[in-house]
Amino acid sequence: LMEQPNLWGFDPNQVGGKVGNDHPETSQRASMRVKSGSQKAQAITALEERGADGMTAYDLSTVIFNGAGREISPNQAATRLGELRDQGLAGYLFDQVGRPVERETTPGNTGIVHVLTRFGYEVSMDLRLA
């Protein structure tokens, strides 16, 4: 993730959503508890395994399974990514000039690539130990 503001007017390193940088660390920690085995936990694990290359919602939909053991839809994966962004666990991957990286998902369509934040990596380590 880049340090500088970008053309879209937001700070890619800002912890977003309900828990911001101005909240006590304990609040941040509490907000990041992710139930082992949940779709969010599966997303965190997949993003951690993919590393710096990141994943789109479409990519994630092929490796996250619902309670019935079926792949979730790309829309459901996008919702999980939004939740991870809100919790400061994942963010957009940016190119050298500060644009969010997009990758082809299906012919003629693209998705924004996501990567884990430092907090996301900490949570992924906790999930591995759980």
C-alpha cells in the first residue's frame, strides 16, 4: 500500500469504517476478532496466502465456501472484502502512481485487487494459531 494520497482523495493506509486510527488500540483489537472458519476468516487466509499479488472479489469467490460447502458468489465475496476494508484488515492494491490495480475477472470485466493490511496479516497469524 502506498504512503501518499492519491487522485481519488482517500488515504489508502487509513483504517476505515467503525474503528479509526483515533480509537484505543483495544477497540481496534476487539473489532478485528474474526470467527475461525467464517467467510471473513477464509478471505483473510486466502489473501495472506496470495500475498502481494492480491485478489479480486471474483478470485476470492472461488476459494470461499458457505456452510453448505459451495463457493460463494462474487457479490458475497465483494461484501466480505468491504467488511475487511471497514475493519482495516484489507485494502486496495495501488500501482506506482496511486491508482487502484484492476485485474480481469471474466472476459470484458475487471475487479479491484485487494491485499491484506499489516493488521490483516496479524489477524491471519492469529487464525493460523487458532
